[in-house]
Amino acid sequence: MDILKQISESLQKGDHEKVAMLTSQAIEEKIPVKKILDEGLIAGMNVVGEEFKHHRIFLPSVLLAARAMYAGMDLIKPLMIRDNIPTIGKVVIGTIKGDLHDIGKNLVGIMLKGAGFEVIDLGNDVTPDRFVQAAKDEKADAVGMSALLTTTMTGMKDVIELMKSEGIYGKIKVIIGGAPVNREFAEQIGADSYAYDGMKAVEILKEYVKDK
Amino acid sequence: MTEIIKFDMNDIIPGREEVLRNQGVIPGAVLEDKIRDLLEQAIREFQSLAEPVGVMKEVSIGDFKDIYKGEGRNDEPTPVADIFPKADCMALFAVTLGQKISDKIDQHFKANNFAEGCMLDAGASAGADQAAEIMQRMYEQEIAERFDDFDAIGVVRYSPGYCGWHISAQKKLFGFLGPEKIGITLRETYLMDPLKSVSGVIIAGPKEIHQFENNYPCCENCDDQTCLERMQALKNA
């Protein structure tokens, strides 16, 4: 079987050791790094994403696949930097000020990285200033905000207002998520999108960078 | 009087179905062996790392009025604001699973062991809720003899950060309850360390005071249906 297909299939099974071994082998065989990434690792994660979307697999399986993705990425990332291979986009993510619940945000970050994005994770309890500064400094394509508390989700609007006053609103996509958040709330505060889970965030942001 | 409560680990071990449900796994779904292994590993880690402890203190309606008000940042109106003045009695509470389990979750994520980290996180969340539930039941037992017809009494807990009760109220809640005694501290942003901690008020009163229409301002953007489930459960009890 083609080695890239083997990488993809091992990744789907969550076999991180095999993915690392096969990725090393592919590098030794001088397969272009971009091809290993697109046709091996990302191809595998795409299948996992579809399976998850259709409820044929659940979050733990996705996370095992993500670990396998990272095992491969760790090997090819230095080569991507060396060869100036760009990521598909850059996203600044964080949990809003006053909120410590960052498991959902972590999962979004894992899935975005798995899809080939560069992720700048600001952690939890992030102030509007930090979101906006990081978005500007990193020249991000998007800002992703998460909240779990109904009383902190309103802080997302503060970030958007600051983005407006700093002149980056409309240039950088804003995507929000978290248990108390919904599409209507996203519209109310002026966010571009709402994602109910990490895979949806990947889908939305992939479309965005494709159209950009 | 402030009571410090040590929990029996067997009482707070999270149910396997709940741990899976917290991660979106449909009940009854057929799971691969590796997922079952992850679940069992998380349960073992929970048992070895969780250090569950709680603190509870009864509070008067008058004192709670000030605690509820917090820093003056609550929505108006809120369900809790309408409920507590009609209560017969209430107690503040806080529970924690301790720092070790949160550290382990962080370690898993840092080592890219996402599935292990997420499984343990889901288990710890379920365990912390279970500890809060036990506190509530203990309070129920404590107060039962004060009522002629305890079957007519509903005992429900509410927490800052939810249903329009602003999280900044944690400051006064902590000032009155003193959860520092059991190792819980409050950040400047009113969040608790260790992360797997739960705080709030347990309110006891006629069952009907806990029933409300979910048309408060805080309900507008809230998709969480747990209040409806809780009210229904209270009606059926």
C-alpha cells in the first residue's frame, strides 16, 4: 500500500507510533513534505472529521487520531519551516476573561492544528486587549473565543468592540463557541460565525481561508 | 456553624456512562476496546488523585441578600433573586477535588495525550458535581426534621456564573464561607483554584419556589436545558 495511504489509515486508527514511524520513512524516501502533510496526515484527519460529523465515531477516537496527527506533524514541522511551506491559516484562540473552562477551547485548537492551521493559544481568562494584540501581532486570519459561563460570554462583545476601535474588525474573522453561546448570540454581538464544536470550527475556518 | 466534609471516594467516583456522555458519546454506543481502556484508566487516575473535600455553612436570608448582590453586576431579574427571598433556609457550600487531578489533566494535554486528558477532565467534572450533589443531600438530611411535611420541600443548589447570577458574587460568598480552609482560592477574576471545584448556595423551601418560566433575560441566549430538567425532576419527586 502507498505509504501516504498507510499514514492516513494509521492516523484514523489513532496509532501514533505507526504514524511517526511511517512519516519518518516517507521523509527518508524524499516524499515532498507538503505531500506527506496533505495526502497523509490531513487526508487522515479529514476522514476522521467526516466520521465524527456523522456520529460514526466519538470525541475520544478523534483525540486519539489528533495525537497521531501531532506525532507526524512533530517530524515534518521543522522541514515545513525550512522549506517555507505556509500553514493553511493562522488562528488566535482563547477563553474569555473571567472564564477558566478551557477544555472546549483546547479541543478546538487540537482540531484546527490537525487540519493544518497554525494556532496561537492564549489560554484562559483572556482580556480583550490580549486577544486584539495577539491578532494584530500574529497577523491572524481569525480570532476564536470560547466561554462556558452565561455571565462571561458577554465579554466576547468587548473583544469585538475593541477590534472595531483598532480597525481590524472585518479584516480578521471572529468565530465563537462554548456551551451557552449560539448562532443568534453570535449575530447579536457581531461575530462572523458560531461553531458548536471543534470540527465545525475547522469547517468554517477552512471555507474562510479558501475564499480569502 | 461551618462544617468541613470529607467524602468517601466510593461515593464520588463518576459513573462511566456520565463520563462518556460528557464527551458526547451516545448512551449505549458500541465502543472500541481502546476507548474502554481510556475510560478505565481515567477512573483509576480519578481514584488515586482526587482529594474530595467540602465546606458548608448555613446562612440567613438577610446575609444571603448581600452575598447574592455581590459586586452589583447581576442581571435583573434572575431566577435566584426571585427564589431566595421565599426560602425557608439555605446554606453556602464549596467542594473541590484538589489540585492533583487538575495537574494530571494538564500533564496529559502537554504530552499530547488529548484523549486521556479529556477523559479525566470529563470524569473530574462529573466527580465534582457528584460531590456537590452529596453536599446537597447532607443539607437535606440536616434540615429534614425542621419541617412537618418535608415532602413538600424542594432543595436545589445554584452557583454564581449561571442564570444571571454574576460570577463576581464569588467574592462575598468566599468572604462568608471561607473555602480557603479546604484549599480553594479565588482568582482576581473570581474563578476558583483548583479548577475542579464547585461553589454556590443550597436553597430549601416549598417546591413551587424553584419553578420558573425560562423567560428571564439570562435565558435569552442560553441553550442549556438543565434548569428545565431539574424543575421537572422536582415536580416528579
